[in-house]
Amino acid sequence: MKVKQRTTSYERVNITLPHETLLLLDRITEKGERSHLIEKAVQHYVSAVGQSHLRVKLKEGALARAKRDLEIAQGWFHLEDEI
């Protein structure tokens, strides 16, 4: 069975970072690994922000529909008394 491997193409970019950030990168990465660390950090950040945004949207939606949902539930309460 063939396993399809996903290849990622990379592009060289120039970024500007504060000196302290660059020192931190150099302290926690090996030579040649900055790009990998930055890639993982960006992926983690986007994932975390996405999850946070989703939670906010779910809460907003639940609050917006709360009155309607309560009215629907109350419409069914009388059926419990009949059982």
C-alpha cells in the first residue's frame, strides 16, 4: 500500500523582531531551527485564537436563542404531566 506523503513548500521571508525576542529564539532553538519553531508557534496561536473565537460565538448564539429555546421547552412540559 502506498502512503501519500504531504510535502510543504517553504518561502523565504524577511521579518522584523525585537532584539529580546531574537535572543529568546536563539536561546531555545538549535541553529537552523528558528523557522520550525516560528511555524509551530504560529500554528498554535491560530488554533488557540480559533478555539477562543468559537467559544465566544457559541456563547453568543446560545444567549441569543435562550428565550426561544425556553419557550419551546415550556411548550412540552405539559406532556410530562400526561405521562
